[in-house]
Amino acid sequence: MEPVTLTTPRLLLRAVGPQDTDAVYAAVQDPDIQRWTTIPSPYLAEHARSFTEQMVPDGWTEGSMFTFGVFLPAGGLAGMLALTMRSLGTAEVGFWTVKEHRGHGYTAEATLAAARWAFTRMAIDRVEWRAEVGNHASRAVAERAGFTVEGVLRSCLNNRGVRRDCWVGSLLPSDLGLPSAAPYLPAPARG
């Protein structure tokens, strides 16, 4: 699939390329991004090049991972967001935000835009969010974007060779007033 560009009232979401390598490299030097994500640490210039020149384009071509750089109107990189296909109709969202752009709601806004696109154009019926227990910033973004936190998965994440518990949440088309691609029959409420 060819990469798509999405817009929101404050943001431009587009695939990153070689022209963005330096901005990605600089942003990911932030210790918080390296702590809470599974990107290489230390993060070297060659990692940024591989990401922008190979990983992002290959994900779009293969339909396995749809990565968007989150840009402000003036062109500055505010963050990164990816939807990774996990199973039929299910994608997992992952994101990070450039340190100086945290706290403005950009990542939640971008997450909603990407989810709407996935629900309406990609026949995805569930966007999952996972974050290591304790990553309160990621959880705040997910909740602000409307995700329902469903619980804790024990020993679910492997971050630098250490198994860690993670929170898991979901966003469904119906949460945004959109139809599902496949019928959904929720479990009956317990009384």
C-alpha cells in the first residue's frame, strides 16, 4: 500500500522518510522515549536511518505497519505513531512524543485520526494499546483518546530482555460512532 497522509485541525500525519532522519534521531535521544519503548538504546544515527529509509517504507509496502510522523503546521516533528497489524481486523497502536511537545494533546489527537482512518479505510475493528505498567504518560494519552483500559497482562512485554507486565486497552469503531466492518456481539452484562 502507498503511504497516506492524514490531517487534523492542528497536525499533519505522514510517513517519515530520509528527510526526517535527523529529527527522529534527535527526538529519540530523550531518555524517557528510550525507557518506555523497545527502540534500541543507545539509539544511534544508523538506527534512525534504518527506521526512516527501510522500516517505515517496508511496513507500508507489506501492509504490516503503518507509521506516521506527527508534524506541526510549521513542519516540526511532534512525535511518531504506528499501527501494527496483529491479527485479522486488529491493529496495535504505539507512539512517542517529542519532549518539548508533551502535554498539548497532540498524540491523542494523532491517535484518534489514525484510528478513524483504520476503522473507515482498513476494515480494522479493534485498535489495541499496550504500555508497561507504570507508563502513566502513555496511559493518559490512551485514555484521552477514548481507549477503554481492560486490565493488566502479566509478563506480556519484553523490554531489553526483561519480561514486564503491561496495561492493555482498546478502541472500537463504536466508541467513535462508526460502524464495524464485522458484526460485534458483546458479552452480556453480569447482573
